[in-house]
Amino acid sequence: MAPKAPPDGLLATLDMMFECQPSRYTSARSRVAPLTSLLADRAQKWAAALYDKRSPACNDYVAFVAELEKTFAPPTSELGAETQLLKLRQGRNSVCQYVSEFRTVAAKLQWGDEALKAVFTEGLAPYTRNELVGRESPEDLNTMEDLVLQIDQRVLMQPRLSSYATQPVRPQGPLPGPAPSSLDPRPSAREEPMQIGRLSPEERERRWREGSRSRLSSTPSSTPEQPTTSSTRNSPTNSDFPPPNWNTPSRSHLWTRGRLFSLAPSETRAMKDYVAEALAQGFIRPSTSSGAAGFFVKKRDGGLRPCIDYRGLNRITIRDRHPLPLMSTALDSISQACFFTKLDLSSAYNLTEADHVQHVRAILTRLYCKPEKCAFHQTSMSFLGFTITLEGLAMEPQKQHTVTHCPVPSSLKQLQSFLGFANFYRRFIRNFSTLASPLTELTKPSSRLSPFRPTTEATHAFRELAQRFTTAPVLIHPDTSKPFIMELDASDIGVGAVLSQRGPDQQLHPCGFFSRKFSPTQQRYSVGDRELLAIKWALEEWRQ
């Protein structure tokens, strides 16, 4: 590790402290001690060794500081300050920031005012340096800094004038004709002497009036002529001016971001077949507008489902304020039903635009279904991961088989996947939150600091949940014409509740289970308060 010298400002801070408290730091050793404690690395070890050995160098604070700088200060420190000052530029910073940084670096050097003024002027921004042209040179650096600060303040209050000063002055009036040859010494009749600095108000007013009249007189009143070849077509004199036809509309193609997806040969053929079929059916039409890339997702029956990345479109789309009903609401609405029908619409997402009532009627008569995925007048069917029967609602047998053969999670990602599956079917498990509590503890940020290792409690909770899923009861359809019975309990960890109704056999059958975990604050509630909180949560969950 390289030796570290005292940082800038440390010695000055100590000098001010010694001056403000002279009675406290009376001897040289009392001043060397705080300086030694503030040093670092090899410099601190060097000073501490001299202080412990009561070296004579510690009896003179000025000599000690000189020896410290001689030993650890880089020999090129002043040269580095010179290089830094010469390279210092205002750039996009304000003049105030530039002056502050310039003074900080210049304080390390022993330069005169003339040299500092030259370097200071060279580092100013062009628009500020141009304002100094024609002005009397200030006497010293402080006067120049005050002048530049006043100029910057005026420019900030007049942004239009500052932008005008940074741009080259363009002559107003009629568009220039053919440029004279460089060999022709005769001056142009409209030639004006170049103006240095800012224009006077009278000159600016005159140029503005002449430019307005020339623009009005040069406005084309008919179709612009075809472009012709001219010797001034590529003349640098005309390159800074717009073409004669200023009002001609132009179409610009905006750059859109997108991502391309690689398609397998089978997916490429499926994409071509899908586009050809949709064109033939009139669902889509050719377009030259920007579009999103397409890809395919494998269906359950082995087919390919075309998908399009519409995230960019969704970001600028005003969403519907009346969303679809919740899944629980849709499942509760099938109470007392005996027959069920399921329709799978084909390409229904293409039939959404309706500009007229006749269009709406045409759309309603053009709904297409997939017969192989439709079911009519069934007493039992699979719907959204559930099995709907006359008796009630049950888990799909495929899902129960999957969770039975699922191994214990060996990574955080596998655990999160299992908990996501379990949360979907938590309505079938009594006291789900309490049982899953050891698993959810492993997903907290505090548990992610160490490698993923399931605890004994977590492994037991996983196996218990898997066993509960395989023996999950059938939830009967709630009948609002009959009374409900709600049973609940509150433990130290969470709340568990079950909503039941009496069936034809006069036995209680569950309609659904509810559970929720207490927060650390709620776990400190009294038993009565936890029971009341359980009642509140259960009523909010099953309210009508």
C-alpha cells in the first residue's frame, strides 16, 4: 500500500482549531498528537513511532509538519496542480461552479494575477468568453470573476439572448442566389461588414423587419417547380439555409424498439400457415406500420399457440376500469347448477373494434369456437385448474398427482414455485398459513444471505402440505338460501377458518377454508384481540 499524505484541508483545519483553543494546545506535543491520530496508513505509523519514542521532532510542530510533507507528500503535487488548472474547463457547469473549482486549485500555486487571468479566461465557456470581447480588461482576478458572474446571471435571465449568442448570425431576407465565383473580386451589393459581439437593438429590429418582408414575398403560391441541376446545388454558401419550399410536408419514420425471436423450422412453417389462414378469413390485413415480433408457446394438446409481445402497446393503452370478475366470484356463481357448458373461442381477440352498431352485430355473429375444446351439457368438467361436479369443487387429479411426486425443494426458486402452486389451492387446506409458515420463512430476505438449506421444520411442513393436497376434500357449492356456519381459531402464528353448510345428509360440508398469518406486531396481541381479528378477517373474506 502506498504511503498516504495528509489530505487537503486537514492541516488548515487543525491550525484553526489550535487558534480557537490556544489554552488547550499549549505545547508542540499536544498539537502533534491530534495530527498523528488523523493520519492513515504508513504516515500514521511513522508519526506514531516518533511520538512514542519522544523524538525531538515532536517538540516543534512546524518542523514536524515540514518533515511529514517532505516524507510523504508526492514531489509532483505542485506540478499536478498546474496540470489540473491548465486542463480545467467550465463545460456545462455554471460560472459559479467553475469559479469555485478554479479558486480551489489556484490556491495551491504561487502564480501571479496575469497568469491566472489568462488561464481563467481560457477555461470559460464560449458564450461567456465572447461576452468579454470588446470590454476593458479587469485589473485583477477577483474583478474578472465578479464580471463573469454578472454576465452569467444576465444570460440565465435571458435564455433567448444566450442561445442567440451561441449560434452563428444568419442573414435574414430572400434566399441567396448563385454564389459568386471565388475569382470575381467584385463585392456583392448586399454585402455587410461582419458584426463582432452582440447586435444593437436598432440593427436587430431592422434585420427582423427585412426578414419578415422577404419571407412573405418568397412564399410560393403554386406547386413548387421540379429540382434542377445548378452549380450552387452543393455550394457551402447554401448549405446552412433551408430549401425554397419550406411548407412542403415531410414524413419521418420513427425509430421503434423491438426484439426478434428465433423460430424453429416447425415454428416458421406454423407462422406462415397461421398468417395465410388469418388473411384468408379476414381477421388480419397487410400493413406497413410498426409491429411486435411473434413467437409460439406449446399447447397442452401438442399444438403451437401464436403469441405477440404487446408490452410496448400495453404501456400506452388506457386500461379498462371494469375488470373481469375474480375467479372466486365466477366459481361461486355456479351454485345449484346441474349442467355445465364450456366454450373455447378461436381468434376472438381479433374481433374487438366496433365503430358502429352494425359492426357490433356483425362481430356477434362471427364468433368462432374450437369444437375439440368445447363441452356441452356436462355434469363434470375441468375448468381453470378445478374439477366442477354436481357435488362441488375439487382439485384436478393431474395436479394432485404432480404434487404427490414432487421432491423436497433444493433451491429458493423451486420453493417459490411450490408455494405459488400451493397458494392457488389454499382454499382446500385447513390452516394453510400455519402449516406453510416454516416454508415462507425461508423466502424472507434475511434467510437469503446464507445458502439455501431447508430446515427440519420446513421439510416436515412440505410433506404435510403434500399429504393434505392428496386428501383434499370436495368443496360444496355455496347455497345462499341456506344458513352458513363459520368456525375459526387463532393461534400464536395465524388464523384458520372454515365456512360450512349442511348437506342433504344433514352433515356439515366445507364450502371453503381461509387462513392468514399474523404479523410480528399482531402476534403480540392478547388472545381475545387475536380471536376478534380472526372474526374480522373471516367476515371480510366471505362477505356477500
